[in-house]
Amino acid sequence: MVATMMLLSSCILLTPFVSDTAAVLALFSLSLTCIGSTVGLNIALTNDLLVDPANTGRVHGVLVTGGNLFGVVAPIATGYIIEGTGSYDAAFVIAGVILFLGAAVALTMTRQPIGPELVTRSSLTAASTR
């Protein structure tokens, strides 16, 4: 669902190619709705991947801090992009590409639990026979 919402949010890539105000508002609405859903889904995914529930607070602190840092940097970077290119088109394209990259990360890098290496019965048996 995280990747799906990010891919739906990447509809922001179409903004430079649309001139109708209602269509631009529809693209913004869809994109912002989907990315807002992604925030909550990322927190749920993090809970699912954590091995030790005692680390929940720490991990969510890192997750929220990272999101807020990018939220602070985004308007500054967007200003420099607009100044350098003279239009908003590149800013929308970069936002869409970053959403595609985020979806790829969500699809490929969320298959293993987050936490210290799990001790299994076979690894304990192997260690005791040495």
C-alpha cells in the first residue's frame, strides 16, 4: 500500500503538461491525499517490520525527524530549482521522480524485519557444538 500510494501520488508529474486549472487542482488533490496516506502507512509498516516493540519510540522518532527535515529542505530546494530553471516544471518532475524512487524502495527494501539478528534454535545448536 505504501508503494501504491506513492505511485498514485506521482501523478504530480503530469502537472507541467496540464493547463486547465480544475485539472491542476485535481492532480494536486490526488497527489496530496495519497502522500498524506503514505505517512500513516509508513508508520504502520515500520511497526510491522520491528522485531522488538521496545524500539518503537526510537524508530518512529527517526522516521518523523527524517520526514520533517526533508519537509524543511523541500521548499528551499524548490526555490533554487525554480530560480535555476525559470519555471516550476522541473520541480514537479523532480518530485515525481523522488516518489517513484520511494515506491521502489518500499517495494524492495521492506522484506526483512528491522532489528538485531534473530537467534534461532539452529544457530544456538551450531554454536554449542563448536
